Amino acid sequence: MGDYAIKAQFEASCTPRQLRAWLDNPAGIAGWWSDKVEGDADAVGDTFQVTFPTSPVVFELEVHSISENGVEWHVPQNPPWWKGTTIAFELSAANGSGTRLLFTHSGFDSDDPIIQVITPAWVRFLDNLVAVAESGEANPVVVN
């Protein structure tokens, strides 16, 4: 596991609590990422799986931390190109009633070729997360 991280910052015109509601349960995650999310994601130690129609690999994530200020997931095994990485969503108040989202996907080697593939994918998913949180209406990027 390396020390390279993908980072992105977004601002949403909703409260941190409204945004976190899309990160701390399978139905919420299915509302902005892929619509097929199974398992539990509302407590430390919970595990959930995300499936994409274009990949035979099941994305398995474990909730590492969860609080008012964000959510952190760990990838124990799958997909193999994410093994040992950590995905963090840090939330803070911004611009009165808005929310600042700092996203970090860490644990890569700096020369890992997957970085150039997943960086634009994460930006697309996170743009959608913000739009969904602002509207309050589910609209997954990927529909199985």
C-alpha cells in the first residue's frame, strides 16, 4: 500500500447531515453511485458490496469510521486494484447552510496506472453525489 491519494473538494448547497444521509446507508449510496448496493453501512465494522454491470468484480467496502463530520470506508480485498485503500468523505459547514465535501481515496502507489482511470470516474460520481444531496432525489450514475 502506497502513500498516494486522490483528493477532490466540492461544495453543496445542503447541510452536512443531508449530504451524509447519502453516505451512511445502502439505499443512500445506491442513490448516487451504483443502484446495486447490498449489506450494511451505518455502523463501524459494517460491510457492503457495490456491483457494476460492466465489471464482474464486486466492490467490497467496510465502514471504518462514521460521524457527523464524515464517513470512511476501507477496501479489504476487492476490487484487487483497490485492496488496502481507504475512501474518506469529510464534511464541514461552508457558506452558511452549505457543505464542503473533501473526498480522499488513499493508499495507492504513485505510479499505479489505475489512478488515471479512477480519478475521472470519482469526479463524475462525486458531482452526482452533490447533485443528489442538493435535490434530495436519488439518481444513480450506474444502473444495473
